[in-house]
Amino acid sequence: MGRDAARRFAENGDKVFILGRRLDKLQEVAKSSSQIEAVQADVTALDSIKAACQQIISKTKHIDVLVNCAGGTAKLPENPTLEDE
């Protein structure tokens, strides 16, 4: 889903930064358009997110749209209720 969204934005002339842990996969997508730039980052690690943000900020003045396609899991109680929060 993220790959397709990045390519669609790039087709519309938007500058796109894609983030992920696997740089080889990101670069594969980035090769499809000069508008797409790969940034290696682990969204589960705050320091990695901060470094990615600094890298992006150094290359652009603003961000118009942010699309999050990261997935994750969390261990929840067997029968969660509002009181569990």
C-alpha cells in the first residue's frame, strides 16, 4: 500500500520521502521516480525517527502530507474493556 501511494504522489509531481527498515526495498521503490527518496528508519525506535526527521528537514522546507503505512502489534488483555486502558 505504501509503495503504491508513494508512486502515485510522485506521478502527481510531489516530492516523496519513504521510510522503512530495509534500505534495499526502499531503494527499489525510489528507483521508479526521481521524486521518491529513501530514508532508512525504524518507526519503533525514537532515535531512528528523530534522525529520519532531521534528514528530511535538511532537504525540504515543509511537509504537506504524511501517510503512515507502518504496521505493528500490541499484547492486549484477552477481553479488553475501557477500564484496561
